[in-house]
Amino acid sequence: MGGPPGMGPGMGMGPGMRGGSRPSLRKALVVFQNRNYRYLWFSSTASFTGMQMQQVARALLAWELTGSYGAMGIIALSFGLPMLLFSLIGGAVADRVEKRNLTLMTQAATGILALITAVMIVTDTITIEFLFFIGLVQGTFFAFGMPARSPLMALVVNPQQLMSAMALSQAAMNGTRLFGPALAGVLVAWGGIESAYFVQSTMYAISVALLLMVPTGLGQGFEMRPRSGMFREIANGLSYAAHDRRLRVLFLMAFIPSLFAMPYIMLLAGFVQEDLGQGEEAFGFLQSITGIGALIGSLGVASMTEFPRKPLLQLIGGLLGGVALVLLGVGSMSFGYTGAIVAVAFLGLTLTSYQTLNQTMIMEAAEPEYYGRVMSINMLTFSVMPLMSWPLGLAADAIGATNLFMIQGGLVVVMMLLAALLNPKYIFGRDEPRRWDDEPATPAAGPERATPSGSRGSAPVSSTAPTTVAARPEVSGAIPLDQPVVAEPARVSRNGRSAGH
């Protein structure tokens, strides 16, 4: 099939780029010329600031109410449980409704909950049980909002700018880790935990205001199949991901740090006070140091849009992330707070590079009509992190956070090596982003239906008849993708699937 206007067969990659190209951050920043992307980026920055402040304030509040690692893990569990239960539904909803409005509503609701929490702290009516309930509700909103936000950012840019757009979005999130936690720590130290929650609600209000500047209708040209039942669409999304080799490997790679590495974040508040003997400001500063490393990592990924060995680069980042987690335990025992600062900076750099590469490659591998559902599957991997926080919190109570960090790091290294051994062709080969004229993992045209075996299929398409597909135009502003075009006849390979040019 023919690709979208302005696209060559290699998705913007010339022959000279196959062997690798020089990283260029300036080239990546061109995406900011897109007005809608700018609004979404600044909206995300405000939202991420509130989220980073919330993580610090919630952890400190749980510790203040209970003084237990286990209780902190339970509060983290309250946020992850609805993500596990509702992410797939949220992804199906995101593929059916206006993504901008869904994102807007979930952001507004999260801000209102932050305001309610602040008022309850002021009136001295907050309890650990209510904090758990708030976590459940916020996790539910997150499960519906995030499968819409990330695809929305992808839909407003050209395909060849996708990696830059996603990496710069991650840079925004990690940039907020520089000042969000530190700001929360200072606010808590000077004005109490309630002041941090009041500022959180303000950040979400700013995010909503910026989202209102983004037009509706973006990406509608990809909604080409007839609507089926909600659970049928969820099943189609799962089947689509299961039959795509790249997506299978990427989801496996996403689970490893979520299981064994990232839960360390949930334990930092107690670790700083119990093991390092520091206060709230030191905790906020440590979070900000993590953000410095994370920002450097995400900007580095943004500058490597055309790097051909992204899977190998991701593996290296994961291995070094495991080493950094071991160093957090060893360094804090040997050098105290100073050792912890160095270790968390390295952790932020390595794990953020790993996760940014993983999320970008997932979006490159997926077809746009499946963006919401694919991202909801990816969110299931993130839900593992808060779910693991409770058992890991109990383990930290038993053996100490320092020893636990070293064990976690060792497990990360072992699992990364195992994943590389199981998928050597993918990990050590060249990354080939799915081209818009490549054969898809599943047929992109025609109504989805269940095959006799129960798997997802499509209506038969003639090998000579024109096929209606959605073209992705050059995006410079608000361009609704609501005009399908008639592509040239598809060339069918011997296995019956459409072959790319």
C-alpha cells in the first residue's frame, strides 16, 4: 500500500541512516513547531508536576499516619489495583471516544480529589483508610486517562517524529522530577502536607486549561471499523498484541523493571528517614536528583530518533539499572546520604532511558487504531509496580530497605540476561519501525470479526480491489484525520497478507 503523504518507503529513514546516524537533539526539537503538540506537552508538564508532588506527599502522609513500610506499600497498592483491573477497559474506551475529552475529564477529577484530600488534612479528618480509598479512585481515573493521553500526543505529530514526541514527553515528566518532589518537600516542611496537596490541585487545573486549547477530532480517520462490543474490542486488542512478535517482546521487557526495580521509589520516603536519618527536605532532594538523571536519559533518547539498535541500547540500560539499584544499597551503607544521591542519579538515567525506549518502540510497532488498547496493556506493566510495593514493603520491614535494594538489583540483572537469551534475534538485531506501507500484524482494513477459532481476523479483501485506509497527513496544527483516501491496490503475498513496497 502507499504510505501517507510526505513519507518514503523507509518512514523517513534514508539509506544512509540504516547504518546509524549521529544523534541530534536539535532535530528532535522540531516537533515543538506543532501547535497542538506544544499545548499537550505543557499540559502534560503541569499534570506530571502534580503527580510527582502527589507521590511525595502521599508517601509522607502514609508514613506520618502509620510509620510503617507495609502501610506505605498498601497505599501504593491502592493506586495500582484499579490500574490492573481497569486498564484494558480504559484502553478500549480510549479507542472508541474522543481522546482529548477523556483526558480532560480524568485530569479534572484527579485535581478535585487532591483538593478534597487537602481540606481533610486541614480539618484533621484524614485517615489511612480514606487515603487508601482516594488511591483507588485516582488509580481508576489514571487507568482511563493514560491510554488516551499518550496516543493523543502521537496522533498530532507526523510518524517520523513519533520517537521525538514520545521521548520529549518523557523528558517533560522527568523534568518535573527535578522540582516537583523538591517543591513538595519544601512545602511540607514549611506549610504542612496540606499545602502540597493544594498546589497539586492547582497544577491539574492548569493542565485542564491547556487541554481546552487542543481541538477535538484528532485521529478520527483511524476509527474505520464498525463498533463492536466492549469486551470484543478488548479481546481484539489482546489478540493483536499477542500475534505481534515485537509487541510481545516489548511487553516482556516492560514487566522486568516494574516487577523488580521501580518499586524502590515507593520505599524511599521511609528509607531516607529510617536508614539515612534525614528529613522531608532530604527526601524531596533525593527525588529531584533522580529526576536529573531521568531528564538526561530521556533527552538522550530523544536525540537518537534514527539509531538502528534501540533494542540493544534498551538492554544495556536495563542491565545498568540493576547495577545502580545494587549500588543504592552498597553506597548508602558505605557513604550514607552521599552514596544514595549518586546511586539514585544513576538509577534515574538508566531506568528512564530503558522505559522511554520501550514505550516509544511500542508506539512504533502498533497501528494507530489500536493505540489505546496497546497502551492499556503497557499500563498493566506499570500497575505491577505499586502492586509489588506492598510485599516489598513487608520485606523491607523484615530485612531492611538497604538489603532489599541489593536483592532487587541482582534480580533485574538476571532477568535482563534471561530476556536477551530468549530473544537474541530481536535484542541484538536492528530495530525496524513498522512502516505505514508495511504489512501489519493484522489486516488494517475491513471490519474486525472473530474467526472460527476465536482469534481476531478481518473481512476478506480482494487482492485487486482498492482498499480504504486512513492516511496520516503532515501535521502542523489542528488537522482532523477524518478524510479516508483510496489507496492503490494492495499486493498480496503468498501467505495471504498484504505486502509492503
